[in-house]
Amino acid sequence: MAKLKNLEDLFHHELKDLYSAEKQLLEALPKMAESAQDPKLKSAFEQHLKETEDQKKRLEEVCKLVGITPGRTTCKAMEGLVEEGQSMIDENATPEVKDAALVASAQRIEHYEISGYGTAAYYAERLGLTEAHDLLAETLKEEKSTDAKLNKLAKGWINQKAQDQE
């Protein structure tokens, strides 16, 4: 592994990490959608899958702009978050409680992505990479929107349904 010598190297590392995270999420989201019982939650996961495909393409575009290939980096944090989500899918729980657990797992993932894209967008801005910044900021906006939708679902009725279980 090459030494990270400056902010540009760190930015490239962050892009590769985000790319790995998106690839892992593309595998996890269909499982989450399949496990969700609430139709609106299932739909939210399916919609986020489509967004994630676009976000991966956007990252590929950013990598091309800065002259790197995403490579074979593995995002260990996303690996852990996906594993945690899978353990919730496998948990012996009522459908209502499982949906609440899926929302919690998805929000952990969203918060991680918000942090990663926020950092990468800032690095791009700091490095004067306006087009890269704008692409990353677009994804950041989507991640925040997805988190807000999940929060609304959880507060609206999913957590209430889980609470009403005996």
C-alpha cells in the first residue's frame, strides 16, 4: 500500500473506499428489501438501490476526472455495517420488530455514507476540483434525503408497530 503523502492522496483513498462501500451496498440492499415486510420500507430500499447504482456511476466519473481507478480497496466499515444488517435479517423476530431493526441498520449505513461523502466533497473543494465536488455533493444530498425518509418511516409507524408487539 502506497504511503498517503498529502490531501490529494487521502482524497483518492476516500474515493476508493466509497466505491467499495457502494458496491457492497448494491449487494445488501436487495436482501434488505426482500426482508422488509412494510411495503413503504420495501419500496424505500428498492428506491435506494436505484440511487446507489447512480451513485456508483458518479463515483466512477469522479475517479476518471482525477485520474484514478477505484481498484480493489475493501471498505471494512461498510463490510461491518452490512454484516450487522445481515444479522438483523437473520434474527428471530416478529416482522414488525425486524422492520424496525432494518431501519436502524439502514440508518447506520446512511450515516456512514453521509460522513464519507461529506469528507470527500470537502477534500474535492479544498483541492479546487469543482466538478468532482459537485458530483460528490449531489450524492451527499441524496444520502441525507434517504436518511430523512428512513427517519420519517421509523417515527411514523414502523417503530410504533414494533412497540405494540407483545
